[in-house]
Amino acid sequence: TDAVVSVRELQVEFPTQIGVVRALNGVTFDVPRGRVLGIVGESGSGKSVTARAILRIIERPGRITNGDILFRPGVEKKGGGRATKRNRGRTGAVKEAAPEAGTTDGSDTATRAPAETSQGVVDLTSLDPTGDRIRAIRGQEISMIFQEPMTSLNPVYTVGDQIAEAVLLHQTPDRNEANKRAVEMLRRVGMPNPERIAKSYPHQLSGGMRQRAMIAMALSCTPTLLIADEPTTALDVTTEAQILELMRELQDEYGMSIMFITHSMGVVAQLCDEVVVMYLGRVVERAPVDDIFHDPKHPYTVSLLRSIPRIGVNRGTPLEVIKGSVPDPYSTVPGCPFHPRCPSAMKGLCDTVLPVEAPVEGKPDHNVRCHLYPGSTPAEAASASAAA
Ligand code: SF4
Ligand code: MG
């Protein structure tokens, strides 16, 4: 299948005074083109770090220490708005959302292969994190929306002006036309009175409205890939459902790819086509959404599924929580990182041997990393435990 982004063996480390934290430890997955990929896991699993690595906005001193992130822009974008000097003002800086020079990770670009191949594939890990190429990609090809819209919306400009600025950059050079399209985008994301909202400042809007405004802004550059990092977590259930439905509609309409980060299997069920389950900086299972819900393999995935609230059944009662908590990232768990919490852990195997990712039998697009499944136990370990 056609992947818009292929993450391969990605490793990200944060040196600290008491040791190196490996936030990502060999992460591999594809973001399928024109579909919604869900990245699910508890906090500390590496979901946000993965997103930030793709955009090259990992905070110093964190850095990518291994792996590739292959980006395939694909279809030629209409409008052809390449970044120019005037784009750097106003919302240009806001839209990039984070990095000023010197705040991004310092991967050594000099020793790496050329960034772009003849097929137009870009290895994002080889780009200078403060350079023009990644800035252009962040502005035009890959947009990101965050849990807190105020981190991307500029408080001193009206919502309409900020969206119009993105439209000017990517769709039309005509200011009046851009203003009209900004209002249209606001209507499109379900704003009740888009003309009035366009003239509002971010602080005048509710959380749900701000989130819609941010989505409108992210979409106004018609990105190839939209990365959404828990964009609905701070919203009430009704607003969340509306936003998810909206994203699904817009995804269909624009044909873009979405990478949606969440800790909620309920959100995954509503929105996603494919799912990557992460635990402690590793991918433990990845599969089409139906397999995740109807034929989950990894014990961690199974426990996440049990934590979904059932409306009418246990509304108002506490969710079932997974036993134990995510281990301290400073400590290295030997064997399978999930073994201290796993109800199926096998003594002498799970606590000593790290399982590898392997395809589930008969399902080439379903992968799992767990000793319960034969392909996951490295050959030497398998024969050693058979001999014992
Ligand atoms: Fe549980 Fe062992 Fe599988 Fe890890 S490898 S998830 S401890 S059964
Ligand atoms: Mg996060």
C-alpha cells in the first residue's frame, strides 16, 4: 500500500543529568495515504515524541539517534504556494507552532545521505531542523494540531485574519478572496456564525470553537498529512464527537492522510482505519482497526480495549484501569517492557527476552510483539527455552 510517511527503526533520546532516556526505541510503522492512522497508548508511550520527530520539533537536548522518516509528498499540490519572505511574518511564525532556531533537536545532518531522492522521497531525519526545507514542509505539507489550540493560535490577531494568512500563503494571492475563504473554512468546520467568528480573537471563543478554528487553520494549507495530537482530550464528549465527525468528513473531502494521536480506544473506534499501539517507546501491535477491535493479540491492546466506557453500562462508574502504571522511563525493564503488568507473562521468558515484532499468521498487515505468538521470540531464545 501507498504510505505517505514510513517511520523506520526510529530512536529518540533525551540526555538528562541522571542518564539517557530513550523515548523511542526502534519505532516502525506506515501512515497510509488518504486514511486515518490512530496512534494509541498511555502517556509516556512515545506518541507525541513520534509526532514531534516527524515535524523535527523535538526540544533540545532530545535528538533522533537512529532510524529514518521517509516522507512521500505524492500528488502535486494545486496553487503552488511556495514559502516566500512575506510568509514568514504574522501567522507564518505561529503556524510552525514551535521551533525557533536553536530549540530543535541537533541530529547531525552533515554525515547523512542527501535528503531527497529522484522519486521525491524525503528522509525527514536528514533535514536541518531549522532549515528552509523542513519549514516549508511544516507550513505546506504536514500540519499539526494540538490539544491546546492557544499554542497555535496567535492571541493578537483575529481568527479570520490568521486563517486568511494561511490561505494567502497556499491558495490565492488575493486578499479579499482569502478573507472570503477564511469565512468559508469556518463555516465548513461547523461554526454557527462564521462572519462573526472571523472577527473574533481566540480568547473570545470557547475551547470547542478554538479547536474548530485551529482545524480550519490547519486545513487551509491543504496539507498532505495532518497530525493531530489529542486534539479533543480537553473537550466535552458531545463536542469531541462533533470534532471527530468533522475530521472524518474533511478527510474524505480533501483526501488527506491523518495521524491521530489518542489515549482513547473509543476515539480510535470512531475515527481510525488503521491503528498503531505503543508502549514505552515501542510499537507493540499494529493492524487495521477491525483486527484491533475484533482480534486483538497483544495483552496490552486487550487491556486498553477493556478500559473503553460502555454507554449505559458503566456510565458514572470508574473505568477499569490497567493494573500498575507505566514504569519510570529511567529504569530499563529487562525482557518484554509490559511484563510487570501483564496477566499472561511467562517466567523465564517474558522477564528476560525482548520479543520482536512479527506478522500474525495469515494476516500480513497485522503485526504483534509478544512471546505468546511464535514469530515474536527470537530463534536463539526459542531454542534455549525449549532445551531448558
Ligand atoms: Fe505479556 Fe510476555 Fe507478551 Fe510481554 S511478551 S505482553 S509479558 S505475554
Ligand atoms: Mg502526548
